[in-house]
Amino acid sequence: MEGEGDCSYNSFTSAMTPSKMRVPHVPQRYVLPPSQRPNATLDLTTTLPIVDLSSLHHASQRSLTLDKIQIACKELGFFQVVNHGIPLSIMSDALDAAKEFFNLSLEEKMALLSDNVHDSVRYGSSLNHASDKVHFWRDFIKHYSHPISDWIHLWPSNPPSYKDKIGNYAKAVQVLQKQLIEAILETLGLNFGNLQKELEEGNQLMAINCYPACPEPDITFGMPPHSDYGTLTILLQSGPGLQLRDNKKNWLSVPLAEGALIVQLGDQIEVMSNGWYKSVVHQVTLSAENKRLSIASLHSLPLNKKIGPAPEFVDEQHPVSYKEFSFRDFLDFISSNNIADRRFIDSIKKTAG
């Protein structure tokens, strides 16, 4: 893997650097205009849905559980899952490996530095450290993970346990996403079998994030409002900070639920359902006291597979609302556009008339 030239290396600053230096103020490159800063007024009254996945395996409870998933997808594009089959030890080990990676020396992590969104493994900061006008208070390592035998040799060699611990989690969450996508498609009345080959050959991108403690969390974000490109994202987090926007445009804070994993619908589901389900817009706020780690497993159809609205969701009253797109189209979009300024899905929406 190669970077894009010396300029990206010379201009790179890890978000962990000012945090480690205990600077009293956020450096200017992280300061957002007042209109784009975190909103202090949150809807604290909404109870976010938690789905017990074990009930999908009981005939008497399956229908009610699918109804709960359908309501969550329709109203929020989001739910949390418990009894999902991934042991707490595997989840804990994965977070430990992430912590150990980000605690490596900057010099060692810089060997993986890249601002090329097409690279198979890349370490970076913000959204794209080389092109962001305003930076976000985040470091990340991203790499492909499915099938794991094709990619694991490219992953970081340090810390020594990284491949084993992240690999165990990646394999487990890949199994979980198949169960989840099958249930979600069922709630849409779509046949999983028609998409089974594409889904099984699809992409799994692990985005492992570190949000250091921030001296002024009210003037910057860890991640700005955005939606994910794929079918769904499964998120493991070490602490609170994630917020999502509901269909009334209220921001809701997602609490840390012990043992739970977060499920977020992505743009491919919104397009497939012709807007019946929406990809969830979410953002990451920061803490003045605590560092937060998250591991997002982003799932999508194969790189070049075009997805458009399913025929079941198109009729005279509901015309095609989106152009077809592929994961590659998304990568091309973010290589020349800033998702903090414009969501990818807005670029493929069809205008009436």
C-alpha cells in the first residue's frame, strides 16, 4: 500500500497528539463554524429500540420480533441487538486490540498512512486528513475483512494480537450480519435468496476509530452528520458519544448498553427499498474526560455491484426515486467530495419531473 505523496505525510497530525499534550484549547483546524457545532438540545425522552435476537429462533416469537425490527427500521433506521451470539470476550478482546493499536508510536502507525480511499488498509485522521478543510477529532484504521483469508495478511502486524483479536470479531460479526440482513429483507417482503450470492460475496470493511478526550467538545465533532453507504453497519463501542437523527430531525444520544451491538441501516437499503426505509444520519460527539473507541463493521454488496430500487417498491404512485449505484461509485464520490458538506445519497436521488 502506498500513500499519495510526501505532502500527506508532512501535513498529517494525529488527533491523539493535542490530547496527549493536554492542550487547553482545540487547535484552530478542528474548530467548526457556530452553525455546525454539536447541538446542546437533545431529545432525551425517546427510548431507543433493543431487539433480542434469540427470539428470532422461536417460532412463537419470530413474528413479533420481525415487527419490532420493521418498526425500528421504518422509524429510525437503527436498533440495538442483544443475545446476538457474539461472546462478550470476543467483543472485549477486539476493543483491547484497538486500544493497543492506537497506543503504538505515531511513527509505527504512519507506515500505514494513506489518503487514498481505494487502499485496502489505511491509517488516517479526521475524514481525510489530506483534503478536509475543517478536521474532525478522530484517528482511524480501516481495512477489508471478508473473506478474511484474502485480507488478513495486509492488516497491522503490531500489536501482535491484533490480527487474532480483530479477526475473531470480524468473522463473528460477518455471521451476525447475514442473520440481520435476512431478517431486514424479510420485513421488506424481499426474498433473501434472490440476493444471497451478492450478499455473501459482498464487502466487509472494518473501520476502527479512536476519539481522544477533547478539551472543548462543544466546538468540534468526532464525526460530522453522515450516513453509511452500505446495507448495514454493526457497531461496537466502548462508551457513549454516538448520536442519531430521527425522522423529526431531533438528535438522540445512544446510551452504552452492556453486551449490545448497534445496527444502522445504510444507503444501499434505502435505495433498495426506494426510500421505504431510510439510512440513519448519525454523528459522534466528544468527551472532555474520556477517550472513546468504536469498531464499525460496514457491510455492502460487492464493489462493482449496482443496486437500484427493487421492483416491489416501484409503481405509479411510487416512481423510482434513486439512480443505481455501487460501492465503487461511493468511493469515487468521497475521493472528490466531502461528506461533511454533502451526503452521497443526495447525489443519486432523482428529481421529480
